[in-house]
Amino acid sequence: MGFFEQYRVLLRKDLTREFRSKEMLSSMGIYALLVLVVYGAALSQTSKGLDILQMSGGLIWALIVFTSMLGLNRSFAFEKEQGCLEGILLAPIDRSTIFLSKATSNCLFLLVVELITVPLFAFFFLGGVTLAPSWPLIVFPLLLGSIGIAGVGTLLSTITLETRGKDVLLAVLFVPLLFPLVYACVAATTGCMVGSEGFMTTYLRSLLLAGGYDIIMLSLSWALYDFVISA
Amino acid sequence: MGDKRTGNAGIYPAVGTWADTLAPILLLLALLLTTIGFVLSFIWAPPVYGASVNGVEVIGGQVVSNVLLISQKIFYFHMPVAITSFLALVAAAFFAVRFLMTREARFDTMSRVCMEIALVFVIMTMATGVMWTRFEWGVWWTWEPRLTTYFILMLIVIGYFILRNAIDDPERRAVYAAVLAIIAFVDTPICFMITRLVPSSIHPVVLRQGGGMGVSMIVPLLMIMFGMVMLGFALYRLRLRSIVLEQKCDALTETLEDQRESA
């Protein structure tokens, strides 16, 4: 089997499993909904004049970061419980292929969850405000952010899989390492949603930086994954 | 290198070499240099005008228009400490790479000790940095690129030790820690670049007008800088030596216990 064949098989395995159990998607979706409920309470005492639009980019990304952590914690736990990971490691498959397929499936699940929760966020909080006409551009920061989160997150969730208190440990490593990416994505998201004058400069530069982060950190994670999974 | 008796080459870092002979001397020299540097920075280097404020403002309960800042002296401590912490981080990443290449346990120990030194100096940098923002910019905290980067770096280094504590298997712990050290090393500059390059209209940009340093400022600064780097290196060697002794002691205890059990 060539690389693509292996990659496709592994990816299909993840997708099929998720399609049958819907374990990750449902838990991530419900968690995201609960975060939105907490937002509702958190913002309930703010004045009507509050410019929610300026905060919305940050709120969306806080939602995504917390939700993705939940999913990443689950993504390898399942393999571990059923002894699937050992089976994969026994098969003559390049280790980096495992990383790529796992990162892809994590990214896909995250994108599906975003597809549901971002419109929900708009429904709950952005009803009374007019978005800038450039708002559809939010797709690109969401895409780049999800790719980076899935890539670095896959490596980190593999690391924390074998540790004590793994849920907390993932958060401890995940949030600081992802900080630059989130920073850039928030800038791009807010920029295109508010659409103030000259936002295109901020938007494009943030996207460029997020893309740079993705390329560097993904190649690094990809290169280091062999060590981690074989340890 | 390596212990002849047990034949465990590569397990223990080489200690007792020239570096360890040098370490106590360097420590003394570092103490001297930094102390003299600090004294000089107060008595020789001229006071500096603070960042100009619009009109008159109250900073730290003090009415300020454009004062001679004694708080600028923090800089003489802050910058050398920051540079030393960065060097320690570079060394930690270097030894982490060496570990992944050779899988020799001594590189893991060296990387870990470098991380410990980095943590000490990063925390000192943060403490002085926060003092600096308080007295120079009038707030305790602002999400300014350098400050943010160091805060994130501090969290990652703390995370490194939490990770180490959470794994029992020494081999696995070493690999994971090495991987994290490398990622941290790459992530930190990216963090600085991104927080700096993403344009923002909210954060105040405070820059000192008309910079440049005279000899009376550079000399104390360089003295403290060399002193701090020496201090970092000396601490590294001393700590490494004590850890190696500890490891050898543990190994001996284990062997003796095994012998007693079998006897």
C-alpha cells in the first residue's frame, strides 16, 4: 500500500467510527452549546450599547479552543481503550501517516462542530447587530485555525495519552502553545466581522501569520511524531 | 566519561571536568560582576527621562509629568536576566535534539537542568518586567508583545515540568520532554512575531524618544550581562553535578537492596 492508500484507510476508519458512535461530535457539540449558555449569563448584565461585534471574534475563538480540547482528549482515548492503537502500530505503516490521518480527522470534526456553533453564536448574540459585508471571509481564519489546532493538538494528545491527569495536562500544554495562532485568528476574525476601514491589512497579515504558524508547527509536529508514538 | 564500574556510558553527564572546576569560580565572579554592575548603574549611569506622558498623570500615587526615572534601573537587571533565560532555553532545546538523536540519558538530564535554569530566569524576567510596566507605563499588566511572549513562555516551561511529573516511565518521560522542549523553542519566537506583527489599535505603543546609550550605561549593562550568563552557567553545572550524584546514589542504593534481597 502506498502512502495515500494507507492514509485513506486510516482516515476512513476514524470517520466510520465517528459516524457510527457520534461520540466525539455529540460531546463537542453539547459542550459548545453549554459554553454559549455561559456566555449568555456572562453578557447578561452588559448595557445595550455594548459593541458585541468587537468581542465576537474573541468569544468565537474561546469557544473553539475549549471545545477542541474536549475533542482532542477523546480522539486517542478511544483507540487506547479498544487496543486499536497497538494494532495500527504493529502494521507496517509509516508513523507520520498515522499523524496525518489523525490530524485530518480531528480537523474535520472540529470544522463540523464550528459549522454548527458559529451560526448558533450569531443566532444568540449577533441578532441585533449588522455585520460588515465582509463577514463571509471568517471562513479562512476558521479554516487555518482549525488546521493548526488539529495538528499541534494531535501531537499533544498523543503525548498526554500516557500521563496521569491527562485532561488537565493537555490544557496546560495546549493553550500556551496555541496562543500565537489564536491571537492571529482572533485578529483576522474580528477584522472581517467589524469591517472597519483598512481592515484588509489586518486581516491579510493575520491570515499570513496564522498560515506561517500552521506550516512551521505542523511540519515540526509531523517530524517529531515518530518519536512520540514509538516511545 | 561514563561509569567504569557499571559500564553505563551515556547515562550520566560527564562531571568533574574543567567545567565543574570552573563553576564555583564563575559563580564568585558572577556575584562580583553583577554587584559592581548594579552599584555602577546607580552611581555612574545617568538617570533617564521617562516615557513622556500627556500633560500630568498620576502613576503609582505620584504626580508625573516627565520625571527622571529611578525605575529605569530595573532595566539593568531585566535585560541580562532575559537574555540568560533565552540562552538556557536554547541550550535545553539543543540537548533535547541531541537526546532524540542519541537516546543517551545524560542529554535528557542536561536538557532538564537547562530548563530549570530557564524557569528561574524566566520568572525573574517576568517579575522585573511587571515592575517595569508598573512604573514606566503606569499599569501592572498589558498584553504587549514581549510581556505576552514571556508570559506564554513561562507557562510552557511550567507545563514542561508538570509533564515530567506526570510520567513514570523514565524513557518515555525523556522523549516527551525532549519533544516539548523543541516545540517550546520554536513556538516562542513565533509567539513574539505574531503578537508584534498583528496590527492592533487598542494597545498603546510606548517608545522612548531619542534612545542610545552612553558608555556609562553600556559598561554596567555589559558587566551585569556577563555576570548573569556566568551565573546561569555556574548554576547549571552545580545543579547538574548534584543531580548526577543523586542518580548515582540512587543506583547504588538499588543495587545494595537487590543484593540484600538475594542474599
